[in-house]
Amino acid sequence: MLADPHRPPPDLGRMRRLVDVLGHPERSAPVIHVTGTNGKTSTARCLTSLLTAKGLRVGTFTSPHLERVNERIAADGEPIPDDELAGLLSDLATLEPLLGEGVRLSWFEVLTGAAFRWFADRPVDVVVLEVGLGGRWDATNVADASVAVVTNVGLDHLEFLGPTRADVASEKAGVVKEGATLVLGEREPSLRPIFERQNPAALWLSGDHYDCPRNDLAVGGRTLDLRTPGAVYEGVWLDLHGRHQGENFAAALAGAEAFFGSPVDDRLVREAAATVRSPGRLEIVGRDPLVVLDGAKNLEGAARAAAAVAEEFGAAASEILVVGMLRGKDPVEMLRALGAGRARLVVACSPPSPRAQPAPVVAAAAASLGVATAVAESVAEALDLAFGRAGPGDLVLVTGSLYTVGAARAALAVESRPAR
């Protein structure tokens, strides 16, 4: 049961009625379901890259988007075109009266239904499906996945999933269907029985059945040694930044092997690792000064971002943080996790979201840590302030929310390389 007693009880009934009216497009292709507190989207993109390298047509559903809602629904890494998305949404609107009197779909349910319908119409060979929130009661969970990947279990969205890690784990375990293979990245032994109670046909544990024993900094990314139940891959170059991305790729590789029922060819693994893209996740978008975007949105993600920045970009002369976060986050704890105490300046801004934390609140939190601060009315203005203060060799890290990162990409006119 979701945590907040004042919210209506969770219910998949609306989504079940929708897919029934649509003719069950969620059954048109096998599904790999991805959930976890952090790393879901990157793991989904790694899976997409691996499956595409194998020659499959892959539908990928992720959330949230950075700049355009189209990003959430993609085939072979290419977002759904505007006209096709508009047509799907229009069609779904005409079907809503058929769902029953008084039934009103949420925005996420509409997008999920649109994704299922688009993937079925193309058609795709396999769907990589990222959970929006939690798992058990998420709209995506009307699909029965043959493989489930759980990246980790952390303390986020506790107003919906908490209050304990065990509660969060129980919600995420809900995507594991009886008879599926579960790839479990969470290593806490006390949480394992929660997932075992879902009766997966096989349980592949990080550190036991699959692993990333070598995860070294390399020029432009990471060098990995990878182990799965069926194979060992040595010296694989990953075109992503951060130690945690090596862990995400290892989980994705295990998921791909579970899906195929056999190891992935070594050449294809290297091709997938070298071509995977995950915008907004330790993404370098400028060199003078060095500008890095990372959508860390909770304490675990912030700590991982800070560790990656220290390892990969620690030679920067000094660090300027552009931070915008949503309400519900403790700004002092988030800034501590981001290593703000080492920064020369924190520029606080409000991300473009109705749930935005006021920039002055973030600035006050930074000041309480003894850090120089500035306040901007928008992300674009925050970038201008940061660039005006940055000197040669400085690092500007834009973080705190994916909404902040998306606005920064738009302001900087970042052109994404095609995803795989």
C-alpha cells in the first residue's frame, strides 16, 4: 500500500480498462521492466543499446523527459514524432468515455497507453519499460515482463512509497511477475526476502551472479570488466561518466542475457557500451568552462554525482554549482550530499515546475553551510551568473533536478547525439 493515508487507494483498474479497450497492446511484444530508486533511465538506455546491437527493434518508455515529452516514447532510440504523438493522444481522448462513467485517466496513464499503442503499431520486437514511480501500482505494471531489473532501493518519494526501505522495496518488487527472471542490483541482504516472495523463476544477484569487478576511470568514460551468469567481458569501454554507470551497464547486460537466455556476443557488448547515450546524467556540454549536467534528485543520487565529479573532474580549479530542486527535498542535506561545501559559489534557481523549491530557500541552505551564494529567477539566468563568475579551468555543475537540467539543455541549445 502506498504510504500517504490521505490519498485514494492505489488502483490499476483504469489502466486495465484502457489496455482492454485498446486491444491489449502491452502484450504485442515481450517486456523488460526496469525499476529502482536511482539509475532506472540509464539502465533502460543501456538495455536499449544492447538489444539494438543484437538487431532487434526496441521500444523504450522512460520518464521524466528533459526537454520534450516525445523523449519518453522512443523506438530504436528515436523519439516519437510530434504528429504521431498528437494523433495517439487524440485517439485516446476519444476512447476515454468507453472506460466507464466517471473514469478519468492521469497524464502518466495516458502517456503509458500511448506508448503501448505506438509500440504495437510499429511494431517493435521488445519493449524496455521504465517504471514511473514505485512499481506495484505504477501504470506500466499492467504489462507482464519476462525480465525485471531492479537497480537499487533508496529513500526517495517516501510520501508515496515509505516510510522505510522495506516499504519502498515492497512497492518495487511488485513489477516482478511469477515466473520472470529478476536481476537485483540492491545488495542489502535484509531486503532480499521481499523480492523472493514474488516467486521469480530465477534471481540474479549483483555481486553473486553478475558483477562489474573492474570499473576504472578512462578517457571520456569508464573501462569495465563485466561478469554475468554466462560470460566474462574484459576491458569494455563505456561512453558514460560515473562509477554508478558501470553498475547500471552491468545490470542491463545481465537483463539482456536473461532475456535472450544466453550470453550477448562480446563484439555487440562493446558496440553497445561505446554508443549508449544518457543525456542529463553527468553529461558534458561545455569545455571552457567545463559544464556538466546531472539530474541528481535525491540524496543517494547527489552523493553519487559528487563522487563522480571528484573522481573525474577533480582537477578543476574551482567548482560553481547551479542548483534547482523540487519541494519535498531537504536543501541542506541535498547540498551536503552534492559536496557544496567545496564549491566557490552556489547559484540557486527554481526549476520550471509547479513543485519547484523557491530559489531563496536553496540559497539560504547554501549560506548556512558557509558557501557564497547568488539567486537567479530562472535556470537560464543562473547559467549566465555562473558563467560570469567562472574562471579558466573552473567546473560549472548544473544539478538538483531533471527539470533544472532540462531547462539548462534548452538554454544552452544542447544537441543530443542519437540515443541507442
